[in-house]
Amino acid sequence: MITKEEVEHVGWLARIEIDAQESDAYAEKLNSVLGYFGQLDEVDTEGVEPTYHVADIVNVFRKDEVTESMPQEDVLANTEHKQEGNFKTPKIM
């Protein structure tokens, strides 16, 4: 059971301002979610294979082969911000 105080503590850790009314509402919603997980814990899953992804997706990998890259002029053709053959970006530091 999640208490109002625990919600306020998590809000403090996340640097989120949560007032008393909101913390009551969040505690109620979180307890509802935990209640649903409690129902799932009661389901008999004996003999059921674990499902890691609901769709039967297989990673498709390609060989890492060296190929010819685009010419530098083509890469920079669509930018106004270039300098000495490179993209010119704003200074960050």
C-alpha cells in the first residue's frame, strides 16, 4: 500500500511539487495499479512459456561491410551552415 507520504517523498526526490490533494489522488491511482499486479500474481502460469515480446519480431542484421560513402559535397549541399568542409554548429561550451 502506497501512502500519501511516500508519494510526497517520491515527488521530492524527482523535484516535482505535489500538493496534498494531488498526493492523495496519486496514492489512490498507484495503489490501483499495484492491486492489478496483485491480480496478475494470482494467475496460474504453470507451463506457460515466458513472452518477452508480444509480436514475433526477429532482429535483422546485415553484414558490417565497408562501402563507398556519399561525396562530401553532396552531404553538405543542403546546408547554409558549413565551414572548411564540415557542418558549422553553434558553440556549446
